[in-house]
Amino acid sequence: MPIEVGIWRIDNGDVRRVNATSLEAERRLEDVLVKDIAILGLGPLLILDRQVRTEFGGYIDILALDSEGVLHVIELKKGQTPREIVAQALDYGSWVANLGTERIAELFESGRFASGRSLRQAFTEEFGSDLPETINESHQLILVATHLDASTERIVQYLLDKYGVPINAVFFAYFNDEGAEYIARSWLRDPTDAEARSNTNTKRTQDRWNEHDFYISFGDGPRRNWEDARKYGFISGGGDRWYSQSLQALRPGHRVFVYLPQRGYVGVGTVRGTSTPVNDFKIKLENGRDVPALEAGLNAPEVGVGKDDPALAEYFVPVEWERTVPATEAYREPGFFANQNTAARFRHRATLDKLYAHFGVSAPELDDAPAAATQT
């Protein structure tokens, strides 16, 4: 059914609904997104350009790249019928699927967002890591609208669920309350779930996920400390739901390779539990006693910030380490895979092969996937 977003204002006990209005021909929304693309809630994105002309004659409203090198085609409805925007997005998807790194760099460097930078320079500035050796191994089609009819929503869900087409829709509602303006966002499907359902046919076969290895970005700082993680056997992430929700994909038996941003890879281990908020996570001290993480004396003074808010809390995953090194011995080479997702399926085979050798671990058998565990 069509998604509806409502806002109510509470003043001195009185409850009043704030009515949604049109977003001034919807074109204004494109300017809002270009100014702050993070409003989409997809994590950091590098805008390559807007109104990108395809070889078919159409214009993609916004074309962006994420930290994994995935292209995002962001298309606003802007007066089109709902079914027209679906057909147009699929047409654009057929074009971007064949874009190589050189063509993507050309689009960016000749566009209005380069400011004299190369794609490689801009990528490093935005994500704090090197541009992957191969980008556009997959893409996502994002429909942006104030509403879609129920029929079109069914079409989008059918394409995603039945055929794994990487398509999703995000809705924005605009509210004006006595001169104060607000926009509210809701997704047709949770973006993490939609990405997971995308057909592997959209990815080049040489870098398919082996269903075992995960990449972990560990932001060593006041919220979490790598030496604590090495000593007590865990990884963690949080501060915003975008950083913590990806940890939910980890299950006992998965293997994780840990990366410290701007430094390199520092450890490999096996997951021994599921993602748990800091309030509920126990740490085993050297004397064998289990204590709450917040009482363990961790070298992370801000680990408890937001602890009572599920969206802001730090989340922990227990890990049995196979090998770790201090941050000063981090391993990194040019072109290594790295991004800002806390947890991501490790598909970059060139990086994995070097990590296997460096840390002295074996590549898993393709059918050596851990069984899904039940969250308790």
C-alpha cells in the first residue's frame, strides 16, 4: 500500500497535525539532495554530476558513487507518471551498467562538482580511502518521489524480489508549519535489505562474495579502541544507525578482516556471536570474569554516548582472533579495498588474496558458508 508520513506538533498538551504540502514542483527536492545527499540515508556518497546525459538522449538527475565503488542512479519523478519513472530508471540502469572506470572519471572531471580534482582525488577526500581498482561492479536505481501509486510500488517490489533488480524508492514529504519547513523521509524497502536482494548478475563474476569473508571498518578513536578490541575479542560500531546496522549481517562462523581507516588492515578473526548493544554486551576479563562492557575500563571514553538510544548506541560483536597486529603495523597497499561501511561483504578478490597471504589464513571453500544463526 502507498506509504504515508505524518507529523504532529505538541504544544502545551495540545496535539495538532502538521499538513503536508507539495514540494514546489518537486524540482526543488533535487537542489536539496545536491546540497546534502546524506538526506537519503545511504551513507556517504560522492556526487559525480547532475543532469548527466546518457547515450540514449535522457538525463540522469543525479549520478553518485559510494565508498564501495557502487554507482547510484537517483531519479526524481518531477511530473512523470509513476510508471514512466520506473521505465526511465531501468533504461538508465542499462546504460550505467556498462560504464567503465575511465568513462566514470571523465563524467566527473568534466562536470560541475570536480573543482579541478581527479576522480581519484575526490574519492580519497570523501571516503578517506583509495579508489578501488575496479568500480561499478554493481549499481543501484533510486526513485525519489513524494508519492507512488500502489500499482507502481508493487512493480518495484516485484522487480526486486523476483528478479533481483537493484531498484528501490524513497519518499519525501514536505511540511510547512508557521514558516518553519521540514521534510520527512521513508523508504519503500529498507536499503540494506534491498541491496542484499539485488541479483548477483549485476556484479562481475570474478568478485562474487564467497559467503564467508567480511570487511570491517574499525574507527579507532574515543568511541572504540583497537587495543581493547584485540585484548578482549570484539569489533564494534555505532554513533548512528547507518554505522551500526551493517553489523547485523554478521553471524557466528563468518570471518572478518579489520581495517583501520587511513592506516590499513590489522587483524583477522572468526565471529562468535551477533550484534549486541553496549548496554547488554559482556566482556571477559583476563581473570575469566564477565563484566558489562561499560564497567570494563575500556580505553574509549565515549563508548557509552547514546547508550540508551538504539539509533545512537555502540554495538559489539564478539570475535575470536586468528591474528592481530597493533595499529603501527597495519598492512596497506595501493588499490586495497576500503570503505566507510562498518561491515561489508568482502568481494574484492585482489585485496583478499593478499590478505590471505599476509595473515597466513586460507581462502574458504565456496560451499563453506556458515549457517544462519538465530538472534537471542
